[in-house]
Amino acid sequence: MEAFLEEFGDCYGYPDAPKNIQQIHDTEFKRLDKGVVYLDHAGSTLYSELQMDNIFKDFTSNVYGNPHSQSDISSGTSDLIADARHQVLKYFNASPEDYSCIFTSGATAALKLVGETFPWTQDSKFLYTMENHNSVLGIREYALGKGASACAVDIEEAANQPGQLASSGPSIKVKHRAVQMRNTSKLQKEESKGDAYNLFAFPSECNFTGLRFNLDLVKLIKENTETTLQGSPFGKSKQWMVLIDAAKGCATLPPDLTEYPADFVVMSFYKLFGYPTGLGALLVRNDVAKLLKKTYFSGGTVAASIADIDFVKRRERVEECFEDGSASFLSIAAIRHGFKLLKSLTPSAIWMHTTSLSIYVKKKLQALRHGNGGGVCVLYSSENLKLSSHKSGPTVTFNLKRPDGSWFGYLEVEKLASLSGIQLRTGCFCNPGACAKYLDLSHSDLLSNVEAGHICWDDNDVINGKPTGAVRVSFGYMSTFEEAKKFIDFIISSFVSPPKNIGNGIAVSGRFPQLPSIELESKESNPSYYLKSVTIYPIKSCAGFSVNRWPLCRTGLLHDREWMIQGLTGEILTQKKVPEMSLISTFIDLEEGLLSVESARCKDKLHIRIKSDSYNPRNDEFDSHANILENHDEETRINCWFTNAIGRQCKLLRYSSSTSKHCLNRNKSPGLCRDLESNINFANEAQFLLISEESVADLNRKLEAKDEDYNRAHEKLDPYRFRPNLVITGGEPYTEDNWRTLKIGDNHFTSLGGCNRCQMINISNEGGQVKKSNEPLTTLASYRRVKGKILFGSLLRYEIDEKTKSWIRVGEEVNPDTE
């Protein structure tokens, strides 16, 4: 802290504000005292508790009504909305004589409004920087649809040359990429007509890297087009309008529209002060607004209309013409409390405070080295790390490398950060151009990734050895040095490999690819293993039941995960989304052919006949795998029972007798599983999960040594916390990691490798109460992590013998083969 303050003390913590950062954190963000480190302010900043108190007092002390009325209350609300418009314009130093503030549902809606109403013609051009949000790229559809051309560009900014006057500013060049056109009959080199309007769009700050764009672009594009666009097909085009996406940048350095008179500026209020969400604004020059072509009219935007003839007279004021329907007047009423907060700190002080934290983090990440000397972190757009440069906002975007130079997947970073109470963002952040540019992903890379199934928000974080996205941390006005330090400590403890320590000739660093099982040697030359328990889970994610013996079939244990619960929108429900599912107990009576289900939330036990002829295929999202009851009354009875049991509407599905090799991936949609050579029901990866009692005992010892508070609040883990089908006893911890095949009684199994654990093992059922914690996953991550996976337990496939009907029995000897 002392070293940090020595470098940034004049900038950090609001020394000249009514409250310093510690007072702000302690009095207005008490909810963060629970150990949450929030580092996704580029996604949405946090609302202040004082801000919300003031909003609540306002709403409970005043009456606000629909402004489309002449009553006193409505007139007062109209005055409040007008005042809010002035506050927004003032924040951007925009004169009401030059600009109007149009309230929208967010920055995206504001961008859509520009795209819909811009006066596109076949001679129009739409240029946009590569570093633009998808919501800006979407304007391209309107342009191309009207026959206009579109083109992504890169901004090249050169420093002043020797002898060049500093007042002349840096030299800015716009380099174009491929021109996009849908009207193929139009020649690209055709001379543009002088009356076409063109649009240039760029963000004030890139939400991928935090790079701040030089706002001189506004005047250069509007007044010096030919020089700025020299060498491109657009240099001779006239009548350029400029759009600034200020959604990310306006929280720290809002564009000064008196100095940089852009034609359009968009923003969202939750990016500024957390609340309200669902409200944004479009600032538009009044002279430009007259050129926009709006087709639709609605309540509030017309002065008069006649229902049965083609007549409408629109309102003339800009905001009245473009704000369809009743304004979100309560949300608009709330923003003055947010602006009051910002005014007490000032945007410039917020910028210095937050950027001091981002520069600190960047410097620390850049300095990290693995024990072998290899770099740990690759930062994106971090050339200038000086506060005075104003080149970068409070955002740090990076990827991490292993000691061997391969990449840690960004999802691994996010998963472990979440376990440590750190909330950050991963992926491309809806900015595909910046993502491809900084990750050096070619068109071929991007297209092959899509063909491989990669889409936004999926689990494919590294494909063909290249990251498909990045990790982003971003700071807000209430962020603290302690939060930044905790983040750096997390990166060091989780991803930096220390110098190798040699024990018995084997590297013993537990964070990287070698698991402890490789080091361990059994105390016995021929250890004995026995099957301790067999558990069946008829309904995916509900409780199972244990038996002494059970039949095997081609899908593993008969009826294991043969049913699942599906929400009304088609999603598969699991304990991660609905922890109450763990309170649903199940049992199957094979002789009676009954599945019995019980829940404390339901008065009666539910009995379902499991004979196959009671089910009949019907069209469904899982029609190739799942059947539902033919009898509508029976179907309704069952679905109502489960709806009551979990507290949300749902239905029960059963796996069909299809020979498909599909299972459910982590997104809970049908996809290929690891076990491609056998059938499974609604399991995630394989037919069986095997857990060793000795491995669980070793984990308990680590938990006891690590966290006394956890041990006082929780009982020792038992193997059933991990939802195993088979629990074995004997031998040493983790010896199962090395098994390739095994024989239990007379039945043969193949090991498919370790089971990748998720947050579900942090959910426990204690005395009928569902509890969540960070354990045991956090402890497992400290020593059972391999290539982004936290492994515990072994996945098995049953090698079925079609000639015999096989059973598996508790007490049978387990004979592994490690060769």
C-alpha cells in the first residue's frame, strides 16, 4: 500500500472530495464487506446504498404520474424529465441550443434508433472502427440493406515529429479494410453523389482493451475528410456525420461536445452509477435530427392523427418526435440522484482514481514470471502506463500462459476467480473486431471456430492452441487498492508456477499438470480394493438411493439418470440452478416396476410406473432422447408434483431407447460427450462416477488444515457429496487416477479419466436445508487442477457382455490395471 500511494497518492482515493475512498466503501457499499471483489465495472458499475436510499425517499415522498397528461402531478413529472435532460446535456457540456437528449431503453436502443432513421442512400458510406461493440456493428444491417457500403477501419495515430508544433496534435490516419456491399450491380469506384450522407462511428473508449480514442477524430472526419481518409475509396465523400459510443467511456471521461461536436452520442446510465438499468440516452445535434427519417409513430410522438384515413401530424420537438410511448419516468426521476453522486466526486477525479488502479494492476501483471523465467501474462493495449497520457481507461484485458507457453483458458481463470469471491468478465465482451485484432485471429480462424461449434458465451476458450477470448477486469469509482491487491494475489497463487522443488526426483508443484497420485506409492505391494456402495440417481440432479446389488445394462446402472426435469423454456434444471432438487428423494422398486419420489414440500409421495409401454414419443426439444407420458392426466399429475417440489413450473422427461451417442454438455444442450463408445442417459459425461474413500479422507485432512471456520460450520465430507455411482475403499488416495481398466466382480470397466468438478459439489443438504459455500471446490482447485479442469473421481464405461445379464454387488473385489 505504501509503495502504491507513493506513486499514485495524489490521484487515488478522492483526497479533495467530501468522502475519501475508505469512507465511501465503508458507508455506501457495506454489501461488499461479505468478501465480494467486484471487478466488472465495464459491464455494469455498482449502485451506492446512499444513492438507493435517496431514490427510495424520493419515491415515497413524492407522487409521479404519466407525463402524457395535463394534471398537476403529470405536469410536475414533465418538468422533472425536462430537468433530467438538461442534466445529461450538462454532463457532456452540450448546449440545449445545439443538442437534444432523447431517452431510450439503453445505449443499444439509441444505436438502433440511429441506424433505423439515418438517411441512407445507395451512395452512403458507413465507416466504423474495428474496436466497436456489436450494437454498433448492427447499424451495418441498415446501411447495407439500403444499398450503402460499409467498411471497418483501423485508427493509426503517430506522435509529433521533430520540429512539428505540439499544438498541431498527433497525426491521425484511418486505414480501411475490405469494403462490404450487398448491391453487387453498383461499382465500388463509382463517383459519389454530393447529396449522400455518410456515418463514421467509434467508441470514446474500447470496452475490450480500455483504449481511449482521440476525440480529434470528430473534427477530422467532419472537416478534413480527404486528408484523414487519404488512400481509401471514401476520401472524396462529403457530408460526414460522426457517432460516438460513449457507453463505456463516459463514466470517467465524458466527451466534451462543445469541443468535439459529434452528431450522435449514446450512453447507458447503469454504466455511470449502477441504477437505473434499462435507461439510456441518444444525444443528437438539433440540425442533424431534422434529417433523420422516422417511419413509426406512437402515443406521445404525434400532435394529431385520424384513425380511418391516412393522416398524421407529428410533434416538432426532437425528443417528442423520437420517444415512442410513455417515458420511463420513474427511472428518469432516479438519475438525478446518480448525477448528484458523480458531482460530489467529479468525473476527472473518478478517472484518476480508477486509472491509478488499472495501471497498478497492469504493471504487476507485466512483471510476473514463472519459475522457469517464462512470462505469465499477455496484456492487450497497454503500451502507455502513465496517468498523464489519457490513452487508456480503467480496464485491464489479458490472457495467461502456462510455464510451457501454452494458454490457460479464460474460463479457468473465471471459475477460480469466482471461487475466490472475485467477479470478473471473460470472452470477447460483444466486441468481435477488437477481439480478433488483439488476439490475432484471422478470418480463417474465426470461421473455423464457428464451424467447430464456437459461439458467444460457450465453453470453447482455446481452439487450435489460440485463445478465443480474454479476461477483463475493470474498476469503478468505489474500487479500492485492497481489491486490486487481492486480485493480483489471486493470480499469483493460482497461475504463477514457482521454481520446481525436487522431492524423490519428482516435481511436486501441485498447481500444474502433475497430480499428487503420480508421487504416491502404495504402502502395500498389492493393495486390496473393495466396492463399498452402489448408488442410483434415477432423476438427474435429484437425490439417489443406495443398494446392495443392482443390474447393469448398456447405459450403465439400470435406470440411472433415465429421467430429467425440464423448465418451461426448454432448459434442463439442475442443482446449480435449483438447489432444492437435492431435497427430492427417489427409489425404484424393480419388482413392482415403480419409481417413487418424495419431497418435504409435497404432502403425498409420487409413484410413477416405469414400464416402457407407458411412455410414448412426442415432439419435444429432446425428441430423439426423451419421451413424456402419453396419458395427459397422468402427465399433468406428475408435472404438478414436481412444480410444487421445486417451486417453479417444469415437466419430467424420460430418456428413450434411442441408440444415439449424445449426452448433455455444460451448456445443458445436446452435444457429444466424452464416452463415444457406449450409450448413456441424461448424464453429463459418462455412465459411472467412481469415488475413493481414501481420496475423500485426504481432501478432508486438507480442509481441516486450511480453514477452522469452515470445519466449525460444516461436517466432514462424505463420498456422497460428489454424487458417485460407485464408492470404493482400500489403497492410497488418488491411486484411481492411474487406472486404465478395472474389474469389479466379474464385470469389466474402462476408465475415461478424471471427473471435472463444478460448483455443484459446493451445495450440501444439511438437515433438510440447502447450503452453499466455496468448499470443497476451492481446496480441490489448489492441488487437483490440470489444464483448466479440477479433477476428483474417475469416469467409467461398462464393457457390456451381451451374452449374460450382469449385476454389480457391494463387497465385490476391485481389481485395477494401470498398464
